[in-house]
Amino acid sequence: MREIKFRFWSKILKHFVIPNNDIFVGALKDKNMIVMQFTGLKDKNGKEIFEGDKMTLKDKENLNIGEVYFDEEWYAFKLKTHVSTYWLHEAEEVIGNQFENQELLER
């Protein structure tokens, strides 16, 4: 069974907050907090993969960078690159996230 975990990006503090049980519900309702769920997977280096993470994906010709998101239709986590969308298990390595590594968005 997959471990259920969340992290929050604080728009005010400009860093991630890992809530404890006392502030979890409040953080979910706070408009200044962006919630990201743990996918239950780890990258090739053992780093936990969350929604919003940027990851590498090698295909036969290129090294692509994509962002992890939850697909409501398939009820699954996927990786969207500028080329296509992939199942998350095809990704290799977390290289950043959408908040701390804006420069990855341009790739």
C-alpha cells in the first residue's frame, strides 16, 4: 500500500512546508498554500516523487524534461513533457520542481 503524504508550497514563505497533523487541515484551506501529493514512487536515486516535480525522461533520441501531474481521467500520476505525456514509471530522476527551479520550465 502506498504511503499518503503531502507537501505544501507556501506562497508567503517561498519554500516547502511539511505539515504535521495539527496544521494539515488548515493548510488545505489556506489560499497561500499549494498542496502536492506524494506519488508513492521514488526516482532512481531514491528521492520521493511529488506532484509538481520536474523529472528527466530518456527516450531513444533525447533527454526530455517533464512535470509530474495527477491525471483525473486515468486516476494516475503522469509526466508531461513538451513532446508527449508518459506514465510516471518511465521517468528517471527528480531534477527540481515548479517553484524552486523556474528555469526548468523553459526547457
